[in-house]
Amino acid sequence: MVNRWDALAALVDRSRRALYEYVRRADHPVSREEAATAARISRGLAAFHLDKLVETGWLQARYEAPSDQPRGRGRAPKVYEPAGDGLAVTIPERRYELIAEILADAVAEDPAHAEDAARRRAYQRGRDLGSELRAGGVDLGAALAGLGFEPELTSGTVLLRNCPFHTLAMRHTALVCGINHTFLTGLAEGLDADVRALLAPRPRACCVELTSAEAGPTNPQRG
């Protein structure tokens, strides 16, 4: 089993992260040539990054001949597609265990005020994780991608296309979105990222977006 911090660190490189996102969104197995063209890098560099993503559990690979290639003609090329296991990855990725641990710790800490305790726990959990990842050289984009948020930079704002807590958020929106908000606030602080987390609900996406910290500090766990 791949260490999860090593797996997250594998996404630090921008080209590697771009290749991973391209393969995830493709509706077919992706060859090295196709990936290299999409990322505008050499085939050799694309192969290196793709194999690293296989090694760390983000992708899986096999040899598959193109449908238009006659049998027995040449060597089948190596193709890549998202991994369905190894890192407990699903498409889109969900992280219900994280919410469950935060809620369980909150109830144990303060059963009479579990929601407030959950927000405090979420902030601290995010901050500790961010500090650990920063020490390992992982940036905000890689951390968010590794956690399943599918970040997208748009006009200076980081939009999060996926909610890793989707089903729970649908049932208990205020509670789960509040926990997610404080978790991401702590994560950004631990990573020393110059952003602030804002609640900005959007259909079929995360309820939080990250924007420049110039608008002023926020510490929602302190209420």
C-alpha cells in the first residue's frame, strides 16, 4: 500500500498533475503519445510522469493495441486510466471517513455541543494536515487534488469541482458544509497559502471556494 503522503507528493509537479487530470477526464484509456500531446511535453517526459502516477496508485496501466491496428502488427502501446483502488479512490472521490472521524471525536469531546466541537476539530485537523504536507513540499493545489476536491483556478479564485462529502452534504447541508469550510480554512493556514475559504454553494460542486486573503482574515472555528 502506498503511503498517502507519498501519493500526495506525487501530484506536486504541475505537469504530472495536469496529466493525471487529463487521464481522469478521458472517456478512454490514454496512450503516452496522446498524454504528451495534451500536456505539450515530450513523450519521454510524459511516460516518466505517467509511470510515477501508476507507482503511487493514482493510475493503472496495461498494454492495449488500437482498435484499428491489425493483430500481430507491432507492439501494443501502454495505456493509462484512473485507478479504482490502492488509494481508496473513487470517481469522483469521496472521503466520508474523514467526516466520520471528526464527528466521532467531536461527540466524545463535547456531546452537548457537538456541532461546535466538530468545527473546532475540523479546523485543527485541516491545519495539522496542511502543516505536515507543507513540510513535505506539497502545495495547496496538490493537497486539494489529493483530497479529491478537483481544484480549478479561475480568475484568481480556486473553484472546487468535487465535494468529497457529497452524500452527507445533501442530507445535512449546514453541518457538513460548515465542517468542510473550517477544515479547508485550517488546511490553507497549515499550508501557509495566501487564500481564505469562503462558503459559496454551487450545483454539483463543493460548497467552498478559495480566494485571495486580501479581503481579510477569517477563523470560523473560533466562534
